[in-house]
Amino acid sequence: IHNPRNTDTVRLQFQGVRKAKVVGSLAIKSNKIGDIVSGILIKRNFNYQVVDPKDLTVFTDLSSSRLSQRQSVYYSGSLPLLLYSLNQLNDDAVLTAELKPNDTTTPTHVFSVFGVVISIMVDVQNGRKQVFFEVKRAISLQWCSLASICILDWESNPVNDMYADAVLAAILHAQANPIPDKYLPKPELYPKIEEALLTAVEEVCGKESVTLQHSEETAIRVEVDEKVAIISSGGSQVDCDDPLLRHLLSTISGKLKRCIAPEKVTAEVMEVDEK
């Protein structure tokens, strides 16, 4: 029997194994060793489950809802100035529709800001495949030029709220600092993804740990604590045996690509007579 003295620190070690079951849509795919599973951890009666956020209402009594927000702001400037200000945030802001309504409260221009193009491959008969493109817009911006009002619509979440604040700041900046169209500067070119990725990895891992490899395509070699990783295809592919280092570099390259090299939204401006 151990009888410690008063005021002495007693440390007791308990060994226990906690297991979490992956259920729902996350369990459809067979994961391998080293794969990272992302979801919501649910604890119920000392049992743990990992579920997808979409399956939260299925496996729990919690209810989830979507919150959509709309905000209107005054803008009386020109269309080129508005596009220029939006493209200062990122170069994916495009004019998707131009309308000619009779009502002054109806939007005359529709923009897509922070949009992502998703390609969907569909198998058809005779071994052919068709590709459809779906545009998901984080922020929907409508401009009523006759009433001088810009209307922002977005599905509220921490990321989209940040995007909406940035778009709102760009519109207010364009309204407070009007520039004639002929004096609008040319849009600045963003740095190449390879150069920006090299700088970001050097800041995280150190310059002495990062080297460039020139072969058929330029690759970045990262060596940290005797663990080697190769980043190729402009950050689209990360080869590494260590799952933590691979996850870190994949996260850095993914966020960087979304910041400076988003998927381009190609859309033709449509002129519609609304009666």
C-alpha cells in the first residue's frame, strides 16, 4: 500500500482504448491505412461515432438548418469600375447575365463571385461520355443600375460570410473612390501557382528544407525530420509516406490554389428582354 505524504503530488496512469465507428455516408468508401477521415465526432453512452455533417439529423436528435442572407448596398458607379473592384479580390468575378427590364427594381446585371466550376462525367450509350459543367457560386451579386442598388445573396457559413464582407468592401470602395473608365488600370497578374507554392512551403518548413527539381515538370522536394515529400503538378499531387506531412502540404497547396488560381468561370453575357 502506497501512503503518500500530505501535499505530495500523486500521478495515476490509466490505460484505455477509445474506438470511434465511422457510420453513414463516410462508411461507404473503404478507407486505407493513413487516410484522413473528416467528420463530426458524436459521443453517446461512452460510444463514439464519426458522421458526415449531412447525416447529423439521421444519427442524432439534433436538427440542422441553412441560413441564407441578403444585403443591399448603394452603388451609382459604372459597370467597368464595379468589375475592376471585384477583380481586385480575385480574378474570377464575371458578368453572367445582362437584362433589360422595364421595372426599375429588377436587377439589370448578374455577377458570379468566388465561383467554382464542377465537372460532372456522365456515361451514355455506345461507350461515349458527356461532360456537364455546374457553376456553384459562393456569392450571388445582382446590380439594379436603374435604382443604383447592389444586392448580395449567399448561404451563410464562416467562409461565405468572409467572402461577402470582402465583396461588400469592394463595392463600397468603388462607390467612395470613383475612377473614370478610361483611367482604370489594367488588372494585375497574379503570381504563378508554382512560385507562390514555393514561397508558402519555405515559410512553413524553412528554406533549407525545400528544393526545386527540374525534369519534365517542375516539382518541389520537401525534407523535414528525414521525411521526404514531392509536390508536383502545381500542387495537385503530393507524394509522401508520412500522412501528417502529406496532409499539411496538401492543405497548404489546396488553400493556395483556391486563393490565387481558382477555377475559371467561363460564361457568355446574355441579353434578355424582360417584359
